[in-house]
Amino acid sequence: MLTDKEIAYYSRQLLVDEIGIAGQLKLKQAKVLVVGAGGLGCPLLQYITAAGVGSIGIVDGDSVDISNLHRQILYDFNSIGKNKAVESKNKLTALNPFIDIEAFPFSIQAENALLLIEKYDIVVDCSDNYATRFLVNDTCVLLQKIVVYGSIYRFEGQVSVFNFQNGPTYRCLFPELPTEESTTNCSLSGVIGVLPGIIGVLQANEVIKIITGIGEVLSGKLLVYNALKNTTDFFLINKNQEFDYESLFIDNQLEKENYIKSCSISVVKELNQQQVLDESDKYILLDVREVGELPIFEGENIVKIPLGELKNHVNVIPKKKNIVVFCKSGNRSKKAIEILQNDFEYDNVINLINGISAQFIEEWERKTKC
């Protein structure tokens, strides 16, 4: 049932014949997990919260950086340094106190994906990297969950719905994980601020349609929006009957080592900036940026080795201390960790999510000088 206050809150939505009381109750009973509370996640979360999705989970291990604010408008300057999952929960609870929101302040990984996803009906993929998209897709196929997918690049965005009523999955669009060298994200190539708002709202629209059972769901279709040309194109996605999902699973479980081997996904332990700062005395920092890259970061417990020279100077990296590896965006540092783990058997290396920032440097220097 809806309370009098809920009826008042959703009054304009209830006037829509396709929604009404019955549709609003479906929204209230729905459970949606959102992976990523960044550019796509912020508008998506605001609209499904305001629409009345009754149970929302938010997964994100990243913290808010000043560079996020031009497009992640759920946050403000007071949010800088705070975990995105926790901060978005606080903001959204103020927007709609009639729903339940749970924050998961860590990244989704092969070892926790099943536990995170199994209690939700729909998963919205607002991530910014291929490895996470493949992991979300494959886990949802195993658990028979629907995926609402979105991605952005510069002026172009994509939206689709996967694994809906036995329809195509993400692997029908991208059968194999691309190489790191062939991929990029907005931290490297940039993005116009309004684009994630447009794509995130389109994802929210698909969530609402799926839950209420109205309209035509974007299953089997890829919507491609170009903000410069203001055009929308649709491409058909055929179901790939030949892909063997069973090869990813052992005894109907997403077994960690087998999954990683099958998908060429390396498990890299990650921490956000605040987590590193909270225990700064435990870590040595490894800077794998090129010489002269800004912002300059030097001092005690900081080792500087450009990625291209890493193999030649690996002897200066200790194996008995926790090493946090960083670069500008978090991509080169992941590559460095793969080299250290695979070629030199390091098991003490941790990636700094989304790379270094001026705020992190300032706080690190303040803490280590105390």
C-alpha cells in the first residue's frame, strides 16, 4: 500500500494512466542495484529514487574528486574526498525518504559479484571500464538478472538492455574483453558534461519501463546518441547462440580463478583516495607516471618509476610492505600491477582508484608531516 504522503509525493506520476497505483506499487516493490555512482550513476540514481524504486543498492569504491563535479551533479564541493556510494545515499535519502538505499563503498569484483547481485531484480551498469561490464553481464546471466547498460565517450553515448526475457546479452555485442591498449575512458579522452546526464536518464527510463511493464524495452537494440549532431540511431543486436557461458562457471558458480582465466580479467586489489589517507602510515606509494607529469608528487615513502621502465627497476620496490600504485587515471597503475603480479610475483600491490589528485597530495603531505 501507499501512504498518504507517498500518494502526495508521486501524485503527478500517478496521474499517468500507464503507471497509476498499480505501477507505483510495482516500483515500490522493485530492487535495483546500480554499479557506479559517477557520471551515469548520478542522474540515473536521482530519477529512479524520485520515481519511487523501493530498494536501491549503490556499489562504488571511488571517492568524489573536484574533476567529477562538472558532470556528477549529485555532488558538490562538500562531497570532495567522500565515498561516492555513501555520499550518494545521503543525498538521495534527502530526496526521497520513502525508499530504502544501501551503500556498498567498494568496487565490484569476481569474488563479491554473486553476493551483491543475487538479491536484486535489475542491475544498472554505470561503470566506466570493460572488465566491470563483462563481470556484471556474466554474473547476471548466471543469476538470470536483467542488465540496463549505458556508456559514454566524448560526445557519444550508448544505451541497451541485456538478458531481458532471454534476449541478447552484453557478450552478443562484445564477445571478448578488448585489450587495454584499445580502450579508453573519459578520464583520458574527456567528456562533455551534459552527455552522462542524457544517457543516465535514458537508463532510468528503461528501468521504470521494465519494472512497470510498459512501453518497448531496449532489448535487442543499441541506442546510440550523438550530442554534437543531436541524432539518435538504433542498431539491432542478435543473440549469440554459440557463446558458451557454461565455460565461465564451475558447478553453476562464478568460480574466481576459472572466471578470470576465461575472461582474461586480472583481479587487482583497489583502494580509493580516502581509504589510503585513513591509513597512510601503512603504505608506500609507487608513481608510474612519466617524468614531469602534473601534479608533482615527491617526498618520503614515494617511489617514482615510469611504467615503461618498471621492469628495469623492480628491485627497488619492496615485497614486504604494502605498495599503492598510482598514475593520472588508474589505468597505467593497473597495468603496472599486472606486471608486478604476473612477472615478478608481487602480492602486496594495490591500485589507487581513478589515480592521483591535487587534493590527495595535499592531504597526504599534511598527514605524513604530522
